[in-house]
Amino acid sequence: MSVAPADVAKIATLARIKVTEAEVSAMVPELNGILAWVEQLGEVDVTGVEPMTAVIPNHLRLRADVVGADPLTGGDIRDKVLANAPAPEHGFFGVPKVIE
Amino acid sequence: MSELTELGIAAIRDGVAKGDFTATEVAGAFNAAVAEANPALNAFIVTTPDHALAAAAKVDAARSSGQPLGKLAGVPIGMKDLFATEGVQTTAASHILEGFIPPYESAVSQKLWDAGAGMLGKLNLDQFAMGSSNETSAFGNVISPWRATGDTAARAPGGSSGGSSSAVAARIAAAATGTDTGGSIRQPAAFTGISGIKPTYGRCSRWGIVAFASSLDQAGPMARDVTDCAIMLEAMAGFDPKDSTSLDLPVPEWSTQLSDDLKGLKVGIPREYRLDGLNADVAKSWDDGIAWLKDAGAQVVDISLPHTRYALPTYYIIAPAEASSNLARYDGVRYGLRELPEGAGLQDMYAATRAAGFGPEVKRRILIGTYVLSAGFYDAYYTQAQKVRTLIARDFENAFKEVDVILTPTAPTSAFALGEKTSDPLEMYLNDVFSVPASLAGLPAMSVPAGLDAAGLPLGLHLIGRPFDEQGVLNAGLAIERRAGFAAKPAKWW
């Protein structure tokens, strides 16, 4: 499989990255080079092989259902959460208008 | 006091404990060395001399009042700028996080401060840890302190932990943290003549480490020698309920159990790693390593890891797929850069922010990841790669029925010159050919210096162990270290 400029533009839209036409033209051969190279995986016989999702056997834990049980991940830190926001407003994250 | 910067972790800790010198003297010496070298090496994005001095003052006060000292008491280290550090800018070497001041401390860095270490600064890296030469940082290339004989061309310190490797090799940090997704601790360690270990996946908490590919990312130490790596890993590792993949296991005292007596140990040599056209110096250093391990009492066994050639393409599907998902959080809303063109709506703001904030390699990987996860391609690429990953891990499982540890070269060449491999992304990816398979299988693996090549540049040897067997890897590493007698240092040109 290979990508054309329209495919790259579509992927960039899905990834929410604005790209210029010149950038798209430069990326087409690069992405095709990489895709052609990874295509060799198709020749591996994977009949009956489970896809790996966890590399070291482990089990998922549930934490105690207590708000703020760990102060590092608990609540009541609004100002800390907003401290790095580019446009905090009235204790919220400010964003451009989304409803016309 | 400049000789203090020649000391590593064990020597500093013991010297401080005995009173040969104070932690404050050590911090001062390293701070001065950083200030002198950093304009040339660009290893640190920000320096934090006050942090190092404050940590040292605490250690000195604890010692004079007779309190017990931590494992790393008085040791000034560099912190890769992928670890969130409270009150100190954390960028992942990307413009998209420039100015981000974490309100919290990563689990691993907190453990290091609790053990008595101090921070010299935040170390440069490949942007979001994506790269093998430290040429993708938004804050400029890191320069290796090493130069080829008779050549002043700037060499790559390796990547992504290139600031870490450069600083430790140049003796401007006693040790440094690294993170390793496909070789980012081991390849830079090999390029700069230092040691570095990536532990078993899950040993070190990922909480507070900027995420790249979560099923692969692991933190580990980069230091002057194997003993220092063992000490520092003890301080970094340990169960953390805040990381859902953290291993709930006790942390062994690796450093006190180090032994280079390998009698009864079986070392596997994977025939698939003997690539056609393998660099002659690299092949020779591999043969040296085999001889040294035999001399230490080990038995050498020829093994096969049949899916080795598929490891890199598997990695370059899985890592970008996970990255495209992880990096979706950089949206210009909650932290970091925001680009808001005149009249732009929310979607335009996302796209403009990400276009301005991410570097070309990061964009490339996000696009690859988005493509392989998109409808119609998911099974052909992503699911297939996950299945091949199972086969790669199974190869190792089978090999470890026969052998205890595996020896390979760390990288296919010594450090290349900056700019040499930037025109073709694929050529750069091939640098990780020996390090990626162990990452895909989550195995502990380390690089130790083996010698210099014909150009006078360091070469590393790579040891891969069973899950949870960091001790076996460290012991084999120690056996090589003692026999290689690697004492070369970069000549100071900065």
C-alpha cells in the first residue's frame, strides 16, 4: 500500500496537524519509503498468534475508591491544574468559541 | 576541586560519608564543570545549580547530625528533560511544551532526590525521545565530547538520551537518568563509552515521564560503570500504584550482589545479529566480548532468534501508533503552546498549535501512527505488528530455555558525525537494529563500553537478560567491564 498527496492531507487532518502543500509533497515519498519497508511484516505467518498487548504479564489494579486517597493524584488543586494553561478564564480552560 | 568531577556515584557517596569531602564541594565542582562545558556541548536545556547545592546542603547537614545517608547521598546527576520536575521547566525538547512548569515531581526523580541526589539541570534529548542522534531537539543538537582521531567534526552523542550520555562522558555529571523506548539508553551509552541499563518493563514507574510509546518506555540509569548503574537503578526502581504497569515486586540489592564469576552461566550468541556487512571493528569487539565472558567462566552457545529481522519494522508501527495516541494531548488547551490564528475555531487552533509546536520527526511519526491505526489499515499494519511482536518475544522465551544471558553489539557502528544520517529517516531508524528486539520483549538489557574502534571512538557491548534478571545482565556486564579495562576518556576540547 502506498499513499498519495490526498491521503497524506487526510491523515494530517485526522492527526490535527496543519500541513502546507509543500510539506505534503515532501512527506509523500518519506511515508511511502517507511510504509514499503514495514510492509515486509505481511510475509510473517501469524496463524494462531495472539496480538501482544502487555509485554510483561501483569494484572490491572483498582485503587481504593476514595477521592484524594493519594494527594498527588487527588482533587482540590484547581489553580495548580490551570497554572500552565495558555488561556485560563474564570477558573476554566479558555477555548475559542465552538458554537456558532 | 576539579578532580571531584572524575568521581562516579559510589566514589562520591563513600567519600561524602567518610568526610573526605563535602557534598557541597562536589556539587560546586560539577556546577562549575557544567557552566564551562554546556555552551560547547549543549547537553543541558536548563541548568539548576541551586537545586544541586540545596540537595548537597541537606546531605551535609544530615551527615553532621549523624543521620543515615541515602544510596545517592551527595551525588549530583543530570535529569533527562522527559521527567516532570516540580517548579523546573520540562519540555521533552519540544517547542510545544516550552515554558511548561510541572506542578508535581515524577515518581522516579522524587525517588532519586529522596536517596540524596541533587539535580544539575534538565538534559537535552531528541524531541519526545524520537531519534537516535539528538538532532531532533527543538533546543539544538547535543554534541558528543568524543571526536574521531585527527578530526574535529561534531559527533552524535546517540539518542534519544543524548544530553545524558554527553554529560556523563564529559564528566560534567556523575550520572544521569535516561529513558529507553527502542534503545535510547543503550545506544547513546555505547556511542560515548559509558554504561547504561534499561531494566525489565515495569521496574521503574512511568508516572511523570512524558509518554512516547507506553508499552515500551522504561527509565534507567546512565553512569560511568556497572556498579554505579546498579546503585542508581536501586534508587530508581520500585512499585508505584500510580503507574498501572508498575511491577509489584521488591527491588533487589543488585549492587551488593554483583559478581563477575560467571561459572555455570550460559551466554547466547544470536546468529541473526551477525548481519551481512557488519562493521569489522564492531564484529571484532563482539568476538572480544565472547572471549571475556568465556574467561569469566561462562559457556558460549550459538542461538537463533528467527524473527529478529522483523523487529525494526514492528517497532516502527507500534511505537508511532502509541505515540500518535499519546501525543493527542498536546492541543493548546491545558498546557504548553497555543497557536490561535485570527478568527480560528477550536479545530483550527488544534491543527495550528500542533503544526507550530511539533518538529518534523515527531510529525512524521504521528502521521505514520495515525495511518496504521486508521480504519481499513488497522489490521494489516497494527494488529499484524502486535502479532509479530508476540513472535519476537517468544523467540527470546525459547532462547532463555537454553541460555541465561545474550550478548550482541549495542549499535551497528560507532558514533557517526552530526548531519550524516539526517537526509533519510529510514537510515537513522536502522541504528536501533540491535537494541529494539529486547525493547519489544520488555527485557532488561544494558550496554557496557568494550573498546575503541579504528577511528578512536567507543564501541559498546549489549547484554540481554530474562525478565526480572537485571542481576544476570549486570554481572555479565561487570565481567566485560573488568576484562575490557576501558579507561579511555574524551580529550577535553571545550
